[in-house]
Amino acid sequence: MPFLLGLLVGLVALWLYRRYQRRSLTYRKKRLSQAQENYDELDQRHKQITQEYQKIQQQLRELERENQHLHQQLANLQQENAVLIQQQTESIQEQLQELERENQHLHQQLANLHQENAVLIQQQTESIQEQLQELERENQHLHQQLANLHQENAVLIQQQTESIQEQLQELERENQHLHQQLANLHQENTALLEQQTEPTQTHQEKAQELQQQIAKLQQENQTLTSFCDYFEKCAISTEERHISLQEQYDSLQQAYLQLQAQLNHSRYNNYTTSAPTPGTNNRHAITFYSNETDFYQDETYELMLRLIEKELNRLPNNCYKRRRDLLRSLLECNPSQGHSHQIRTQIKELFSDYKGMTRRLETRLKQLGFSLTEGNHYKITWQDDNRYTFSFAKTPSDYRADNNIARDLIHLLF
């Protein structure tokens, strides 16, 4: 029994082994067939790729020939370009040399022009300074004449006023005496009318005497009137002479301002810095150009100094040392004459205790260069330039009006 069972198991195992071999062989044949087909396909693909590779090789050889041809053309172009660049460089160098020579010639001409300009400016400056000195002397002479005229006018007015006051006092005493006599005559006349005892001849004599006294009083009154008219004519003549001298002074002042503007134009109106001159302790001049005319002596010059001083005071002490040294040097080497400070002080004095326009205030404003027009308010224009027009009330509104007018006017002009 175990033998049969073992035999059966052996047969089954043999059958399974044979079956497996049959199936494995079929599968291998099938795989081999598929591999053969894949090989054929790959071989065909290889042939196609080989053909394409040959075509690409052919194209590469053609491209290589074209590349060599282009390299040859590029070499030729580079050679031609180098020749052209060399030629253009030589031409440009020649032009640059020519321009350099022309530039040197122009620099020489410019230096000559600067030298001639410096000489002309020096000559003009000296001429203007001489004219300014002459105008200053004439101005001082006119000031002296004006002061003498004012003094003589004041003495004459004082003398005439004292004489007129004495005559008026004398006439007042005589008038009081005549009034007293008239009162006495009226009393006497009243008494005579009441009494009616004296003859008519006495009344007529007294009436004639009274008429003579009245005629004498009228004659003295006419004399006093003629004397007042004469005094008024003298005052008008003196005023006309004063106005004529004031007009001459204004004309000379205007000419002085024009010459001062020309001097300022030659002194500090172009921004050019000259080299230090030997013997001047390394000092040098700085000049600025401006198209504005100075309205008084050194207006732009003193404005620059005020701005420099303001900037110097604004800078902190612990930094900006170089800037502070330069600004301090400018202030030390360029002293101010204080013309703007004088004008500001005069404006404050003119409008201090302002209660309304007076003849003195109008005259002083004209001397400072203001022209006055009157409307609902007073309007003043500085140097006839409408950019600098200022209006103020005819009568002050409060006790601070005078200070406010002076402050606003100074802020407009300075």
C-alpha cells in the first residue's frame, strides 16, 4: 500500500513536471519570437538612425565648410575694420589736436579778455569812486547849505515871530485902551443924554475925536495886516527855496544811487573767485552778478553780510567747523558800514508816536526815497518801484499802530 501511494505520488509529480516543461518551452518560444521581432524592429530603427546620422554628418560637414567660409569673411572684416578704426583714430587724433590748439588759443584770448576786463573794471571803479566822492562833497555842501538855510530860516522866523508878538501885544494894549475909551465915551454919552444940559457942539467934538481914534485904529490894523502879508510872502519864498534845494538834493541823491549801483555791479555782482594775490595775506575777492539795482549804498553787500552772520549764528559749535571758519573769515574781512541799519532806525523814528501825516513826516519819507499817494489810506512806494508799495491808515487804530507800521515796512524792505 505505501508502495502504491508512493508510486502514485511519483506519477503525479512526473505529470506535473512534464506539464511544466511543456508550458515553459511554449512560453520561451513565444518570448524568443517576440525578442526576434523586437530585434528586427531595433535593427530597422538602427538602420534609419544610421541613415539620419549620415545625413547629419553630411549637414555638419556642409556647416563646417560654411563656418570656415564665415570665419574667413569675419577675419577679412576684422582686418578691414582695424584699418578703418586706425584711419578714423588718426583722423580723430588730428581733429583733437586741432581742437586742442584752438582751445589753447581761446583760453589765451579769454585770459586776455579777463585781463582787459579787470583793467576796465578797475578804471571804471576808480572813475565811479571819483564821481561818488565828488557827489559826496556836493551832497555835504548841499546839506551844509540846507542846514544853514534851516538855521537862518529858524532865526528869521524867531525874530519875526518875536517882533510880531511884540506888535500884537502893543496893538492889544492899544485896542484895550481904545475899548476902555469907547466904554468911557459910551458912559459919558449916556450921562450926557440923561442930563441933556451940555451944548450940541461938545457932542460933535467928542464924536469927531472918537472917529479920529477909530480911523487911527483902522490904519494901525491895515499896517499890521500888510506886515503879516509881508511875513507870509517871506515864509512862502523861504519855503520855495527850501523845496528847490530839496529837489536838487533828491536829484543828486538819485545820481549818487545810480553811480553806487554801477560801482556795486563792478564790485560784487559776478560770481568769480580770483586767486590770492601776493602780499594780501592769502585774501581773495568773490564777485556776484545780479540784475537788481541797489536802492541805497551797499544794499546787496550788506544783505549778503546779514545772511552770512545769520547762518553763522545758526550753526552749532560742535560741528561744521570749516563752514564756520569760512563764514567768520568773510565777516571779518568785509566790514559793514551800517547803511541798512541807519535806514531801519530812521523808519522806526519816523513812525514812533504816529498820530497822522505831517509835513515833516512827508519830507523825511521823500528824503528816504518814498513817494506818497493819498486815498482811503496813505500809500508809499519805495524808489518808484511798485513791487515795494506799503499802505497804512490815516489815523492810528490803537496805541500799537506806530510800532506795527514800522515793523511791517521794515519786513517788506529788509
